Amino acid sequence: MDMTSGKPELSIIVPVLNEAGIIQGLIRNLAEQRDVDFEVVICDGGSTDGTSDKVMEAACDCFFPVRIVACERGRGRQMNEGAAAARGSFLLFLHSDSIFRDRSALKKAIDELESAMAAAGHARVAGRFALRFRLLGREPSLLYYYHESKARLDRGECIHGDQGVLLGRLLFDSAGPFDESMPVLEDTLFAERVRKAGQWILLPCEIFTSARRFEKEGPVEREILNALIMTLAAAGRGEILREMPGIYSGQDQARRLRLFPFFHVIRKMIRELPFRDRMRFWGSCGSYALENAWQIAFALDVRRNFRGGLPPGEGKPVFLDYFDRRISRAARNTGLKTCAAVIAWLWFHITLIGRYLWEKGGRWNDE
């Protein structure tokens, strides 16, 4: 139902595109939340599978208002439209495949955020939940455990939309809106603008987000593509992402990724650059790789904690602490940056050839 009277404490903004199969589950899950006054704003980017009908069916039994905002496709654009329509003092940007198992999660999150604001003496504080993946497979996975652990770190580019983003209206107005110019990275770029404007906190409850994209596209393939996306953006070539069809398809269209077409587009872009610009590009790639070398040390900590059966985020970061104290300064060394650029060049071309042989040589269809 659409209740228009009153101003809720919290607006939950959910971008959707052809999510008829899961959207009712999210709404029913939110209906279990207690002791918080909220509304749900569903931002539909042009669904053709009856998503809106499913939303209104579920909304009939809800104690909170549910509204649908129709807008053009694009996660950044959809969330901006939702924020413009929201009436709450706090905004929570949430994925449609995320749920909470703690019925007081939203109440605890707002209380924690308000306490952090009071301690900081300003409202420039945003929160994200501790991420857990919901898997179709039953076996624990080191890859997902790594991402769950990484999402708990307060480091650059570690915060993404699948954790949920909770912040006050004033902070969104100053750090936002979401970037609508690219098909991906809108959440990561926004998180970094929030970091520059204020601070992030880890909220006291877990959020459970589906790993369906990794499972459909292939975890290795999605990891490689994410690495390409982040590196291109860091190298100042984010515009090439707009020329990559299928770089982030809708969940209803997600399937095993073919990476060679993406590598081919990037190779074509590089070849068209003047020689000096090509050298600068590979230099930027090498510098970005060095800036993220801490993830190797962190992965060693995560592997040890995973084998020890510890929950994500627990365990002493022995290798990461050592890296930060002893090794991180080496990333400023010019000679090491040159070596990193060469390694980036080699990795790109070796992976390009490997993916071509794998995807064009018949093995792909035999899987």
C-alpha cells in the first residue's frame, strides 16, 4: 500500500530490474523489522516481468508504506530517483537480494549511526553492514569468506552496495548523488566520496546478500572482470567501460561470463593511444596494483582464519599489519612502479591469450 501521510524515520531505497522472483521475499523480510518507522521506495528501471505487480501484492500486507518510482535503467540513476522521492531523515540503499536475520537490525543500525554522529560532533558519518553471502552451494568457500572479511575493513574501495549503505539525508546531499555516467562502480565511487567528506562505521548487524551473480557468471570470471573494471577506473580510462556490452547485465540475464570480448575492447583502446599515453596507462596500472598489494598480505590472514574456522572479520591481521609497517612504503619506489607496470602488461596479455584459447578453443562449450 502507499501511505503518504507522515514522515518516516528511515527510507529504504531499492533499485530493481526484472526481480519478480525475489522482490516479495525482501519486502516480507523487511516486514519482520521492529521498533523503527520506515518506508520502502522501489526504483524500477523498466521491468518487464511483472516486478511492480509483485511489489504491490506484497505491500498489501505491510504495516509500512511501499512506493514504486519508475525511472530509466541504471543503478546510479535509479538510486538517485529513489533518494529524491524518499521522505525519511535517514536513507538506506539496499540490494533487492539482501535480507536481515536480526529483526532489530534496522533499529540497531540507526542507533549506532546516531551514536557515532554524536561522538564525532557532526552528521558526516555513514554506515554499512557486515556482509555475509547466501550461497546455493552448501560448502564454505574461501573466495566468499575473503570478500566477507574484506568488507569489514575500513580501507579504500572495500565498501560496496551489497553491504547496504545507511546515511543521513544531509550527508547524501553533500557527498552525492550517485554517478550516472557509467554502468558500474556507482556504489564504490560514492563510498569514496563519503570517505573524503566524513567517515564510515561498521554497523553492528549482518546483512545476507545473495551470491547469485558470482554463481551464475563464474566466481573466477567475475573476479577478473572486477579487477579490469577497477584498474581502468584508477587509470583514468573509465569511459571505456561504457563500450563494454554486458559488463554488468541484469540478474535475469546473467550467465557464465566470456572474458575475451572485454579484453579485446581494452586492447583496441590501448592500441589507439599514442605511445606516451600507452606508457602512462601501463604505469597507472602498475601503480594501482602496488597500492593494492596489501590484499596479498590480507589474503594470507584470511586463509589462516578460514582454516581455523573463525567468523569473517575475526582473527589477528598478522600479515597485513606487517605489510603496513614494513612493506607499504616500497610502493613509492619508482623502480618498483616500473616493475609493476611490466607485470601488469604481462598479466593482461597472458590472460588475454589464455581466455581466447579457453573460450574459442572448444573447452568453454565442453564445461
